[in-house]
Amino acid sequence: MEEQKVCPGCGGPLEFDPEHGKLYCPHCGETGGEIPAGETEVRSEDFLVKLRELEAGAEQTEQLMVSCNGCGAEITLEPNVVADRCPYCGTPIVAKSHSKSRIRPSSLLPFRLTREEAVTSYLKWISSLWFLPGNVKKEAKMTSPSGVYLPHWCYDTVAVTSYTGARGEYYYVPVSYTETVNGKTVRKTRMERRTRWYPAAGTVQNDFSDLLTPATRSLPEELIEELTPWDLPELQPYDADYIRGFREESYSISLADGFAATEKLMKPAITETVEGDIGGDTQMITSMRISYHDIKFQHLLLPVWVGSFSHNKQVYPVTINARTGEVQGKRPYSALKITALVLFVIAVVLTAIYFVMQQ
């Protein structure tokens, strides 16, 4: 746990100010100064080396974790904190402790949007939604959003793929058929396409960089992934001063499991490269053997404002990219409004059909 920094004016705890990019005191407004410049280079680590270190029990830390009974989120509490409220839905939670080998974050994107700007982004988003029930747009007040740094894995690797398959080349043959024209049977000829297949095999290489995958299960996956794009070139080396006043969540998806999820992201690009190497007019892949080399990774933190709104006693989580203002969230639908639209479309189609038949 990093030592707390206090305000030189009133002695209160300093927090990071997204608007000005420096520390400040929320109690008296005193500026705490610029964040000291540390390392300027964001470094990646070797994937296989780190896995061996974790197996040996390196970087052991105490974690306080609990599952929220309100929304199902997995919450990590600060050391020495055993009770809190869920930042996603506000439900009271109590934690149990256990030790794990953890990988410390190497980099982060600092918060850029203030809480007020996050609320403004939310209001624009909720106002743009169609088919909301009743007065949701007026009544769906978002709970005061919490600033959370969500953990992500970011991978670089070289994929080498050996494949077997077949190359298909089109050719055309004349085919005779009969057709009735003006009451008479007429024989005609058309050209039909055929495919001639040839065996194919080879090896291709794909270079991947900045493959990003969430390392948390605290929120629905789509609410995190759809906050992209992130301005990863602006990553800063990890510094606890950026975290002051915000919550830093620990990862719940391991380094190995994160790479397994990333393999699924790479598969379409690898398949496309294999098909390009096979060539021809069409391709058939019968086997692909993929090996990954020079795997590098970063454990990085991305800033998100997290809130929720309620409707009919149901909580709907909302996430806001604290760099761009992009909003993603769960939302209710009005069955009445959707039904009315469907009936309107049917009426328009039936009217059009009626006028066509009349003509």
C-alpha cells in the first residue's frame, strides 16, 4: 500500500485531478503539484518467464475479495479494508482475505474526464436511446459514478502457422436446359461454374501487437470491450499518484487465461493469411498448427467511470471511457413501443401492397 500524500494546506489526503493532470486537495482546493517524472519508457515483459516466476510463488500479496450479491461483480478491496459498497451498484459488501501471486501493473492511462463530464456523457447517451419505457429518460438518474482503473492484459507475439488444405480454381462448362417461350419449348445453353481442387500446404507468419483483453469479471464483458478504442500510445508508466482518489481493481483473469482469450482474437487474421497464401479462387483449410513465439505482455490499467441507474427495481450498469467519453450500458426496452413500431411497419407494407394490386 502506497503512503498517503497529504495537502500542505489543510493536511487532507491529496487526489489526482483529471482536469489538470496533477494532484489536488478536494477539501480546500490546494494544488499538490505535478506528478514527479519517473520512468518514461513503458516496458513489456516476457510471457513465459513471468509464468515460471508465478509458479515459483513470486510477488505474493494479500488480496481482499468478495462477490457482490447485488450485481455479481467481483470486488477487490484495499488492504486493511474489510467492508465497503460495490462501486457498480452500491450494495454493501464484506470481504474475506486470501493470498495470491500477483503481477504488478506496469502502465496505465490516467483519468482525463472528470466526474461531472462523465455524468454529461451519460445523459447524452440515455437521451439518444430508442424504445425506452415511460419516463426513463427523465427518471434514470445515474448514481454518482465511481472512478475505477480496470486491469487489462496487452500482448505482442509472432504466430507461425503450418497448414494443409486445397486451392480451388473455377472453370465453366456449358449446360443445356429447356424453357417455355410463348408456349413453345426452347432448348438453351448456360455456363455453369465448377471448381477444380489442388492440394496446398505451407507455413505463414503473423506479427501481432497491442492485443488488448480485459482481465476482470467485475462487469459484463461487452460493457468493457465496447469502450474501445483506447489511446494506448499515451500509456504512462505506473505511478500510485495517478490512482489517488480512484479505485484500482486487481485482475481476476490470469495471465495465461488472458492469452488464451487473445488466441481467439488472432484466429480470424491467421485464417485470412493462410487463405491468401493458398491462393486460387477459393480455399479449403483442413488443418492449422499454430505456434506462438516471442510473447511479450503488459499488465496495464485503463480508466473507467462506473455507475448505474434503476428502473422497476432492476439495476442497469453503465461504463464510461474516462479518456474519450464513450458510454456503454445495459438498458430496458419498452415492449409497447416496439409492438407499436412493428404494427406501424406492417400497416405501411399492407397499404403499399394494396395500392400496387389496385394498379
